[in-house]
Amino acid sequence: MRFLSRDRFLRNNLIVFFGALVISGLSYLYYPVLARLLTFNDFGEAQTLVSILTQAGLIFGAINIVTVVLVSSDNEDKRNEQFLLELQKLSVYLVMAIGLIAIVASPLLQDFFNFQSVWPFLAMVLALIVNLPFIFWTSYLQGRQNFNGMNLLGILGAAGKLLFPTIFVLSGLGSFGAVFGLFIGQVVALVYISHKYKLPPLRSFFKTRLPDWKILQLELRYTVLVFIVTLMTALLYSGDILIVKHYASPELAGAYSGVASIARLVFFLTLPFATVLLPAIHSDWENRLATLKRSMTFVVALGGAACLVFWAFAKPIMGIMIGRRYENYAHLLPELSFAIFLISIANLLIYYLLAIRSLLSLLAAGAGVVLLIVLSVVDHSTLNVIVKNLLLSGILTLGILLITVSAWPRIRGFRILKSIKEME
């Protein structure tokens, strides 16, 4: 164990990985538990709402990455701190705008995704709002490399997001209860964690003073880049659920959501390595590349092993995890999990390029999403076709990223303008 005390990067990977196993396990149980309690139709609605919540919440995901990069790069730079405070204020207004738009557009969303009611969309807005302090506290702890605190917050949030949706669904609230429970679970976790760590008080997230645009301009371009890239990445690993919900029948969409919930285990099992990589990339190019290679080894080994298990035991895994009524769709799992595996590797490389402020991350992620949309519009006749569309999109994205990272010594001047650190 002595080597762990000397190798901080490996130690952090292990801390985050084992914490993420607990968090992912609790978070993932949301799907098999609700898949057994809800009808195909209601489960398809719940899965679609979670996907929409993921896309809408990407503003927080972008802020998470920017916060981690700035906090880890220079803990003493007061301008970094000022920028992050102004970014918090801006995010409050943005989430309020997104929530208002979602409420106004809920009848249209109900028709587009073939929902039975608008109420689940209103529950989604509440869950989105409470994500704001949750993400900021997680980002702060991650940037300070306080991974134990980050794990505790994540575990409490995941446990609450399993317990309360289950209670509400058992009470007969259907897809509304499945999403409203996510909101309650995060609130409970935030209240507890506020007494555990010295973190910004919740009231600081909801101040009404307008953000200072002069300060925001220092890193706003980089923040916009991160937001767009994380949006593209999320559309890659969850866009197929939205596509199926729009084009397929509610029953078929619900069945596909069950398969997708299992396949996405590959992504969430490997995500912790990207989480640790992000604050570690602030050294010279050779050390950065060595760190990336170590993270890539973890992702390929773990994600590849999961894919092999899903390929060999697809049908029993489906039956055990979400119920025997999903076994008729088990043939989709091997190819879908492999597509998610490729996107997981791509996600690691995207995190790397974002950490070094490369615009080429946008090219790779954008190309994959465009291909997925075009292929799905042209042909969405069967679930197998949609899975193949996702696989081709993952192959294109990963191919561009591998070429980009390999050629980086010749193109590393292609960056997103100047940062706060470079403006000194």
C-alpha cells in the first residue's frame, strides 16, 4: 500500500472509482426498480424525462468542468474566484429561463414525445433547479481534489434519488412521482451536506444581483465552448432515447429505454476516470499525455470487460436486472453497449481536450451528433437501425479524437483564445 501514498493520481482514481461504484450502483438501481414498478409507457416517459433533464442540466455540467479547471489550475488567483462567483449568478438566470421555457412549452413537449400529461415536465423543472447548488458544491470539492467529500455528496444524492422516486411511484404517482422524487432526493442531500462541510451557503446561489459582464468576459468564451461540447457529448450517449421516444410507439420506446439503461452502465462505470483526469491536466505536454494514457488504460479495460459480459449474457442480464418482459429485446444490448463503450472512450478524450482548451473537441463531438441526427432522420425504421446509427456516430467521433490527440504536437496552437492565467 506504500506505493499509493506516493502516487496521488492513482490514489485519487481509486477513491473516485470506488465512490463512483456506490453512486453509480445507487443511481442505476433507479432504472431496474422503476422498470419493474412502472408500465412500459410510464417507464419510457420517466427515462425520456431523465434524458431531457440531462440535456437541460448540461449548463451545470459545463460550469462543473470550468470550475474544476480554474480551481485546480491556480488556487490563489482571486480573479478565478471572482469569475466563478459571477458564473454562478449567470447560471441562476439561465436555469430560471430554461425552467420558464419548459413550463410554457410543456404542452408541445407532451405532444412531441407522446406523453399522457404535462405534470411530469413540471416535476422535471424542479429537479433541474435544485441541480444548481448540487453541481456547484460537487465541482468545488472536485477542483480542490477533496474526493472523499465529493463522494459523500454524490452517495447521499444518489440514495435519495432512489428512495423517494420509489416511494412516490408505489403511491401511484407514475412517471410524475419518478421525476418528482429526484427533486426531493437532492434537496435532502443538500440539507445534510450543508452541515458537514464549509461550502457556499445555498442562499448565495439565488441572489438577484445581475452578473458583472466585465468579469464574465475573462472566461466566458471558454465556458461557452465547454457548454456546447458537453451538450454534444450528452446527445451522443443519450440522444438515441429521445429519437426512439419520438419515432416509436410508447410501448416500444419504454422497452428500448430498459435496454439503454443497462447499456449506459458502461459509460457511468468509466466516467470516474475522466473526473479524475480533468483536474490533473495542468502540466507540460509529455506529462499530460502520460496521464491520459493511464486513464485510457482504465477506461478500455473496465469498459471492454463490461461489453464482453453484456455480449455473453445479454438475455439473463436483462431478465435479472429489469425483468423478464424485457428479454425479447436483449439482442440489442451487445451492439448498444459497444456503441456506448466507444462513446465512453471519446468522452475521456473530450475531457482531455477541454482541459487544454482545444477547439478541436467541438469538431469531434459535433460531427458525431450531426451524423446521428442525419442517419436517424433518413432511417429509423427499427430499433436495430437506430442502434447502428449510434454505433456509426461513436466510431466517427472516436476516430476524429484519436487523430486529433495523436497529432496534437503539430496542432496544439489551436486553442480557445486567452485564459485568465494567460492575461496576467
